[in-house]
Amino acid sequence: MKFTVSKDQLMRGLQAVQNIVGSRTTLPVLSNVLCRAEGDRLQFVATDLDMTISCTVEARIERAGASTVPVKKFFGIIRELPVAEIDIDVNDRNVFSIQAASSYYKIHGLPAEEFPPFPTIAEEKRVELPQEKVVGMLRKTGYATSSDESRYVLNGIYFCVRDSKLLMVATDGRRLALVEEEIEVPAEVHHEFIVPSKAIGELTRLLQSSGSLVITASGNQASFKMQDEKNLPTILISKLIEGIYPNYRLVIPSECKDRVSMAREELLQALRRAELMTSDKSNSVKLNFTRNNLSITANSPEIGEGRESIAINYSGQDLSIAFNPAFLMDPLKVLEQDEVFFELVDELSPGVVKINGPPTFLYVLMPLRTV
């Protein structure tokens, strides 16, 4: 295998795949990236056996072939090279010779035959939509997934395609984030699956603000195929979380007594300041709703206390409700709208953050009990 490739293209391909490569693995080949040169394309593939990422870039191929190379060392060398174009020659003993101007390196690789085969997924259930739309949905939900291994079905985002809509839900039992977008698929298409948090993190990193995304799921795997403007594909294939996602609709309040409009950025900044007065033992802020005013107070015996006041349009009964400030700020950080709506029932019922869609978005947050 022999090829010439620009540093930018090489870096793009390696950056796309290298994150999932572990340094501590019982199979040495899993520390490597598979390089396959064919036609005018260079494909990079990395896997941890639960997730596989492939990225294809442009290159001038002089001799086609395939081999694997330790990705961390390979990436480190390429990143530091000062030139724009790099020549790579791989011999039949899987030794990578890297030539770039006056720099020359040799890295010992492993045969391509030792690398796990690329997963294949039947495409009978296929959804295509803009990357920009999907990355927005992931950011609005990803922070609410659980890390508790004992509740493994909550360790990812629930995807549901139904009635020409794509729904994503994430919850950790203390809060729930839901976003729903209309998509162009036949109304009879219905599919649901749970994508692990690690794959969600990689997918969010790989998605761009332009281009298309094709989502395919079959059995216990899902494929996410991204195309750029040159039709060069980046593909992420992940095993799915097996199990039945809980009925998330049961935790969404069926009624609200008061609906308050608030400026998102003003509320976020006030919460950021109030959070400075919380501690691990006293990790709550109290929202006090009175006529046309919201005061946010934080009191920690070992630190001190703080109070913020925001003018709002509120005419309901006086109400005090406490929340974890970090949890309350999470949706405010990722929403783009200037205005959010806060729905309340009483001090013991969940609070709900909503926006005027599309997309449909709601965030349910359980209150904290205060003495």
C-alpha cells in the first residue's frame, strides 16, 4: 500500500475515529486503526467491539492495500509534521514508512486480517434527515442520560420514529428531557431503540452543521451514516441497549397551575451566580415566586448565602420550590430561544421547562425537599 495525502485530510480521518480506541485492551489490534487505500479514497476504521467508526478521505493512491497501525502514535506523528502533504508506504510486513519533507518515520503495524470485520446492518428501516437537526436534538437531551449501571436502559437516549416524527428522550430518574421533530418518512414507519451514551457523545462530535444523516437500525445495532459536500462518508455503528424503555409519559405532569414566561439568558446567569453559594451538602437553590417577581436564593452554612431577583409576569399564589441548580441550568445552556416557559403545580410536584416549537421540547425536573 502506497499513497500521498494532505495533512488536513489525514488529520480529519484520524480525528474522526481515534476517540474510541482504548490503550488498555487484551487484543493489540484494537489499539490500531485500519487503513484501506483504494481508488482515490483512503478509509480509516477503529472499533472497541461495541462501537465502530469509519471515515473516508481523499488521497492519491499509488498502490492499493490495507493494513493497521497504532493510532495514538500515528496520530501524534502526523499532528506534529510541519508540511501540507505526506507520503506513506506500507510494506508486506505492515511497516508504515512516513515521509514528509525532511521528516521520516517508521511504525510497525499489524495485518488487516487481524482487524474485526466491519458490521453490516439491513437497511429495511431507514431514516434520512439533516445533520444539523439531529445534532440539535442530541444536545437538548444527551445531558439527562443516567450513568447508573444498575439502570442500564437509562444509560442512553431513546429514539422513536412514529407518525412522521422523530422523538428523543433521556432521563436519569431525577429529570427528563424530551425533544420531537417532524421528519419526512412514510407515516407507517415505526421503529424504536436505545443508543448508548458513549455512542451519543461520538455522534454529537461527528455531526456537522450541513449534510445529511442516514439512520438505520436492525436487531441490536444502529448505523449513523454522515455525508459531507463531497459525498465522503463517515459511519458510526453502535450496539444498542437491550431492554424496554420505561413509560416516560407517566412522569410528565398532566396539568399546570401556573405558566411563567422568562428570559432564558437572564435566568441562566442568575442561576450561575446563585450556584456559587451552594456546596456538596447544600446543593439546592430555592425559587420563590411572588407577584411579578422571582427571587432565587442559595444558602450554605459553610459558605454563605446569595439572592437574585428577576421581574416576571406572575399573578398566581406565592410559591417556593427548590431545585438542583446544575440540573435546572442544563437545558438553558443548550436551548437557542430567548424565551422559555416554566410550568408549576406546587412545591412538591415536578417543574417543567418548555419552549415555543418547533421542535417540541420539554424538560421535567423533580424538586428537592428542603427543611
